[in-house]
Amino acid sequence: MQPEKDSTSLQRFTLLMVLINAFTTPLMLSAVNVALPTLADDLSMSAIQLSWVPMAYLMASAMFVLIFGRIADMFGRKRIFLFGTGFVIVSSILAACSINADMMIICRFLQGISAAMLYATQVAIVSSAYSPAKRGQVIGFVISMIYLGLTIGPLIGGYVVDAFGWRIAFLIHIPLAVIATIIGFLLIKEDWKSDDKGSIDLFGTMMYSISIMLLCVSVSSMPATYAFIILVIAILGFALFVGFENKHKHPILDVSLFFNNRILTFSCIASLIIYTATFANVVQISLYLQYLKGLSATAAGMVMLCQPLTMAIFSPLSGRLSDKFEPSQLASAGMVASGIGLLMLSQLHETSSLTYLIVALIITGFGFGLFSSPNVNAIMSSVDKQQLGRANGIVAIMRILGQMSSMMLVTLVFAMLIGSNAITPEKYVHLETAIRTIFTIAACLCVPGLYFSLARGKLREAS
């Protein structure tokens, strides 16, 4: 009986460790989004610099998530997870101590590196600790905690920003992160790694990471001529990366799955599109409410939680429905609802009512919640057991790339319409135009997103 009890304790402590971090990281992220206007004013940041506060984090996450996933498979997933947790704590403290815009952006980049270690390992750890019979349930717990963090973050963030200043928004997650670290070091004696270590695809990793960085830099530098040159180099880098990975024995990203699996490929494209269309909502709404509507950070946080709360409610329900009904149909309905919500947001003016805004956010959140779980279900169900790990990595990278693309869209529009200027009352009219432009583009993106969601084919017919 003792080995069985030890195994149960190991699973429980492992799940607790992962759930704590699954909650704390998005809690900090959404709290920081509420703090952006106050942070920008205090550090005298221009509109473009302000857009880099979330984008530097996402860029670093996208650059490093693949390599940390590979390192974790080779040397231990818990080890990388705990190192990432410790690095999150250190980088968050540094971010809270930032004295200018450059230091803030660098610290956010460091936070993104640490978050990449967590993104690359948290689902893999619980999948390793639990049997296939319970795996889906515990992964559902992890996803629920992520949405819970996103929901509570704006409310807590708004309160601490009004009461104590923006720096505290970077620190509110640290006590829980310390607890997760203690659990990992003292109570979890086992680690998990791949049976086939393979090797690190260093050249492919460098090609991919440099291309991601060049893509972000090019967008933020537009419309300068050199920005388009950098953009072309980035696109060529991605093309070379795909060709190289397709021939590598131990690829950092198994791109071969895209060439022979229509459901996976089109589902990933649809995921990339909807994350691009919706992720930056919280940033824009934070700026809209605090600059154009004059709300406090606390009041803005209460309004902003409408979208993630709706996502948290409907994502588990849509996941269950996707086990009974065709996932592509549910996901496509979610894409339509998201498009409607974004179209409503594209009509925002300074005089728009908060009721109108809340309804638009709820519709967008409902659409995303209806799309997300069935879409992931379609991807994971379209591959065999031996490909589950690689498919999980693809799901993660599509999510991060979509989030990064969403912030790139914000950066591009801000660069075009506001430029290297602080967001002062004289620039509010330009800010309003920028927000409406971004939401309009986002709504239009849902049209090709709907095509790929519908054209992927039916999962149950494919099986």
C-alpha cells in the first residue's frame, strides 16, 4: 500500500505546484495590463514604447518556448519548471524596480524568457505524472486556473495600482510563486524526461528565434524603409527554418505534421488567427477606459474582467460539448461570435456607454470560449498517441505566436497613427482612431479564420 500512497501524494503535490503557477503567471500579466496607463505616465513612455511592454514579454516567450521544451525533455521537466519559477520571481522584482522605459522593456523580455520555461513544461509535467485515464481531467484543471488568473488579475491589479502604485502589479504573484517553488523542491522528489533524449537542434533554434525577433522589430519600425527590408529577411528566415526542420532527425518543431494532416494544419491557422484578433483586447480596453473614459484602474479592472470571466465559464462547457458534437462546428460558431463582438468594439467612441462595451466584451469572450477547447480537441484528436507531445508543442506555439501577432498589430497601428509620442490629452483623438482601427482589422481577420475553421473537415469523418 505504501508505494500507492506515495504515488498519489506525488501526483497531488505535482498538480498543486503546476496549478499555482498556472494561476499566478496570468494573474500578473492581466494585472500589469491594467497598470499600463499609470506605468506609461510615470516612466514617460511613448505609445510605441508602451506597446512593447506586453510585446517584449510575448516575443521572448515565442523565441524560447520551443528550446526550453526540448531541454526539459532531455534534462528534466520539473527542473526547468522550477528554474523558470525562480526566474519569474527575480525578473518580476527587477521589472517593479524599473526607472525608465528601456529598463522596463528589458525586464519584460526577461519575464518572457522565464514564462517560456513554464509554458514548455506545465502540461507536460501533469501529463507525465498522471495516467492517460486522468490526463484530460488534470489538463482541464490547469486550463481553468489559467482563465481564473486572467479573470481575477484585472480586478486585483486595478485595486493595487490605485492603492499602492503600478510597481505592485509586478509583485502580487510572488508569494504564490515562492510556495510553488518550495513544493517542487521539498515535496516532489521525482522528475520526468523523455526516453529518447535526442539532441538539441541549435541551428534551427537560432533561425527561428532570430526570425521572431526581426519580425517584431520590423513591425515596430514601420513605415521606415529599413523596416520592410527586415520584414523580408524575417520571412525568409521562417521559410528556411521550415525547410531545415522538415529534414532534421530531431527537429525543434515537427513541421512534418502540417504537411499530411489537414485538420491539424487548418485548426492551427484558425487558432493563430483568433488569438491575433482577440488577445490585445485587454490592452486596448485598458487604455480606452483609463485615458478616454477617465476611469480609475480599479473601475477599469472590473469592466475588463468581463471577457476572461466569460471565457472561463464557457471554455470547459464547450470542451465537453466537443466530445459529443463535431468540434469544427462549435469552433466555427465561436469564430462567428468573436467576429461579431470585435465588430461591436470597432464602433467604440469616447462617448460610448459602458453597457455597450461590456456586452461587446461578453460576446467576444463567449466566442473565444466556444472556439478554444473544441479547436484544441480537434488538434489533439487528429494525431496518434506517439504524436501527442509534438501536437501539444504546436498548440502552445500557435497560441504564443497569435498573442505576439496581436500585440504586433497594436504596435504597427500605434506607430502609424500616434508615432513616438506620449499619450497625452492632445493625442486622445488619435488613440481612439487607433483602437477602432485595430478592432476593425481584428473583426476582418475572423472571416479567413472562419474559412479555415470550416474547411478543416470533420474530425469524426476523418477518424
